[in-house]
Amino acid sequence: MIRQEDEYKTSGAARSGAERFAYATLDALSEHVAVLDERGTVVAVNRAWREFAGANSPSLEGLSEGANYFAACERATGEGAEDAARFAAGLRAVIHRELDEFSLEYPCHSRTEQRWFIARATRFELDGEVRAVVTHANITARKLAEQLLTQSEEQLRAIFEASRDGILVEDGETIFYANRAYSRMLGYDDPDELKGRHVSSVVAPEDAGRMLDYGSLRLTGAGAPPTVYEFKGMRKNGSLVDLEASVSTHAVTGKTYITTSVRDITARKQAEDSLKQLSDKIERQLHTFDTVASSVQDFIYIFDLQGRFTYANKSLLALWQKTFEQAVGKDFYELDYPPDLADKLQRQIQEVVTTRRPLKDETPYTSAFGTRGYEYIFVPLVSAGGAVEAVAGMTRDITERKRAEEELHKAYDELERRVEERTAELAHTNEALKAEIAERRQAEESRRSLLGRLVTAQEEERRRISRELHDRMGQQLAALMMGLKTLDSASYGRQSALVTLRQLQEITDQLAREAHTLAWGLRPPALDELGLHMSLYNYVEEWAERSRVPVDFHSAGFDGVRLPLAHETAIYRIAQEALTNVLKHAGADRVSFILERRGDHVLVVIEDNGKGFEVEALTESSVKDRRLGLLGMRERAALLGGTLNVESAHGAGTGVFVRIPVASGREESSEEGGVARG
């Protein structure tokens, strides 16, 4: 496929360069020109050929690139059949080197006018291969001239002067008449300048002898010189020009004249030279492409628009056991493909041509080497003008891959079976796990419910003990203190008793302070009376004074707002535990404390600049050693549907981040779980 793609890409690319110039030159010629290979297949035609064939000759209309000229001649019927057969025979003689050139004049009348043409065949060789050039030139002017010679000279002159071809009438070896087109062709201003001159004066010296011999043979009837030939004309300024002569003889009043219709073929010669150069270049590129394409095991090939092979690489030819010549020009039917497969492939080629899209498929194929599986792709080859010119293809033997795929499918089916069995086992296990998880979830819910009740009971007991310490023990200690002061006054002057009393006063005062601290620690009255914000503020202030570690306290969102009792208690206890950990373990010299209510949650952030720790390691050791500080903080947050995260690293301090969800309303209940605020 690579070689054939390059061939067609070369065709497209070359037409944008040298080939385009060559084709443009051919198209500029008014003659109808076709180039054939040695089998008679049309390789190229010019615009004049296509236009004339389309407008005038149904038999020639199909003679575009790829058609066979000999086949068209054989199909000719009616009056033109004999001329077609004669020209086909002459063309074969030229191709087979039996003749150097061949020409045939034939009528081709339309409905409105009479016309005559001369068909000429010449050959050239390209890398050892014969190419034939077939031209059809309109010789109506000459034919009419022959007919009109019997009429008046004025009528004949008018016709000659109207012709775009040069017309020359010779009397022996002397110019008897030349029309204006002929004189302009040779650079003369007036045709009369040529009248009476020797014929050799307007012919290149190397061609003069040959043309004089042709004339002598015509006049004497001693031979049959060609009626159409090429020669170099001599211009007035001495330069040479490529001309083509179409010659006939006629008699007037018993005297024989030679009439020559002359056409400037400079452009055609240039086009032929360009075409030869282009053909040489294409042949070299085709050889390179074939070398590359035939070095791979894949089959690479190209079809024409009718599905006939125009190229097949050596791998494909070896599969068919055919030579290139035996395969090219044939379709799948002619190459003995099974009819159903040939039908399918031919349809797919036409689909690619119609849709202008690649097509990929697979098929088995049986050859002399057995039945194998093949994967193939057809790709349209589009010209620079956007038309599909051919279809390229590549085929790969996928027999081993197919076998591997079958084995893979078998393995996959076996895997599916095992997976189904395992899935059934897992489903059974999963049901058991679900039941166990449900039991554990129920147990966890029971544990959390119990823990919540325990926390509530604990706080109730702390409140009761705190109240007892404050009310009863505080009153008794106050009474004791007053009694001691009375004794102090009564013992004035008794130095030893006075010392003892004062010691008892100090002990009693210390006992009162410790009882107050113990009661405050068990349940700070401010939490019930003032709420979370003020309680934490007072606690933080007291903690900072006691620990001598400054605290940057910030709060927001608590203006006139109270949280449920359980929420305030949990947040307060978490803050207590966090600050206690800072004092015990952090070695910090500064703490940041943030308390904010943000919509539907309360955020607490406590950060220190202490020595930090590895959170994961501490969490694992806390569980292992039953140290419940951090776990208790998290448990309190979880009981309220919140989260507690700790971020820390050695030397980077510690941050405790607590997020507790709360109701979004501004008014909160003053009671929780049946416990009234103080």
C-alpha cells in the first residue's frame, strides 16, 4: 500500500510541478492527443481529445485513461469499422517496430459540416518499454482544398486564407502558393515573399533532402512516402521551428501539384519531451515504491475505479502464484476468487469510491497455501482536485492472531465461570458480613447511647458535687473561718495560742480555695449562668495566668446566642483537655484559641508553637496504652455528630480543629437532657 500510495501521491504531487506543466502543455494543443502503452491501454489524453470525443464520437468517449484503444477499434461499426481496423493494424505495426510511423485519413462528418481527420501513430521508448502517441488532426482544410481546386482560384484562396493551418502548394520543387498562416509561421510578412522560392529554402538543411525525395516519389508515383511527417522549418531569420506536414497530391488541367497542410508542433514537442521526462521520473519512483512495497510480508495493491488491479506487490503475487502481467488489469472475478467473496470485495471498493472514506474488514481466503484469515483496509486516493482516482489497499495475515484471540476468549469464558463461582461465594460471605456489620452497628449505637448517658450522668454528678462543695462545704468553711477570727480576738495577748490560731486560719483559707477550685473544675458555674463563650474566655484567662503562657483568644458569632447544654459542655471539656495537653506536653510559649459559630456549625481551633509530635504514632499508642485524652476528645465530638482533627509534626507545633454541627436558628433551648442551666 505504501508504494501505491506513493505512486498516486506522486501523481498528485508531480501534477503540481513537472507533470502539471506537461499536462498543461498537452492540453494547450489543438490536436487530439493520446499516449498508449504497448498493450494499447490509454495512459494519457489531452483536453482536445476529451472534448472532441465527448461532443462528437460516442466510440471515443470511453477512451479515457485506462481504456484500451484496440478494443475500441474492434467495437467500431458502420462506415468507420473498416478505417478503425486499418488504423488498429497500423498502430500495432508501429508498436511492434514494423513501421516507424503510420497515418490514416478518414472522414468524420457531423450533422452540420463535413470534416476529415488524419490519425497518426508514432512511438517512443521509456526504460525499455514502448509507448505510442496517437494524434487525430483535422485535415478538413486540406481536403476542402483538394475539392475546391476544381473551383475558381479566388474561392480556393479564400478557403486557404481562412485556415489556421499553414497551407503550401508546390509545383515540382517550387513554391506555387502559400497562405498567410504559413507565411506567419515562418516569419514572413507577406505570403508573396515565398512564391517562386525553392522548397528547400524553408526547410532545415538536414530535412531538405528527405522532403525533396518524398515530393519526387509522389510526383512520379514510384513509391508511397508517408502522407504525414514531421520536419524542421527554416524561418526567415534562420531559426528553426518544429512542424508537421500532412501531404496530398492533386491534378489541375493535367498538372500534378503537391498540397501540404503544415502545423506548428513546437508546443507538442515540448509537451512530449516533458512527458518523457515525467514518465522517466515516475518510472524511477514506481521502481522505488515497488522495491519498498515488495520488501514487506503484507499485501499491498491498488485498484482502478472499476475494481481492477493496477498494482500488486510481490507478496500478493506469490499468494496468487501469478506474474505482474498476469494479474494487472484483472478484477477479483478474473483472479478466480469465490463469487460471494468477489461480490463483497467489489461492493466495498465501490463503497470507498462513493463515500470517500476508508473501509476495514476481515475475511478468510483459501489459496494454494491453505485457508488463512486476513484483515484488510481499502483507502480512497484523492487527486488535488478532490476526485477519487483510485483505491489503495493493504492486507495482513491475522491467522495466528485469530487463534490467540480464540484462546483468549476460551480463557475469558473460564475466568467468567470462576468469577461467577467466586462471586456466589463472596455474595454469601457478604451477606454474613452485612449481618455482622449490622450487629456491630447496633452495638456501636448502643455504646454511643450508653456513652452519651454516661457523659450526661457524669456532668450531672459533677454539677451536684460542685454545688455541694460550694454550698455546704463552703458555708461550713466560712463559719469555721469566722469562729477562728473570734478566737483570734479573744486570744489577744496569748502569743502561743495566737500563732496556732493563725496557722489554722491559713489552713482553713487554703482549704476554702481548694474546695472552690475543685468545685469550679467539676462544673464551672459560669457555664450554666453565662454560657460557652464567657466560660471559655474566663477559663482561658485563668489558664494563661496559671501557666504563664499567653493565649490569643478570638471568638465570633455568639452575641446573645446559647448552644444546647450538651454542645456547650462537650466543647468546654474538649478545650479543657486540649489546653491541659499543651501545658503537659507541648512546651509552648504561645497559644492561639479561636471560637466561632459559622451558620450551622461551631468551629474551635487551638494551636500552639510547641515541640509537636507524630499524630498517627500517638493515636496508636493511646489506644494501646488506654490513654483516653485524645480519644475522649474525639469521642465527645463524635457524640454530637462532629469531628476532631489533630495536625502536628516534630518541631512544628500542634493544631486541634473541632467542628460541631448545631441548629441554624438563633434561639437555642436552655435545657438539654432534662438538666436546667444554672
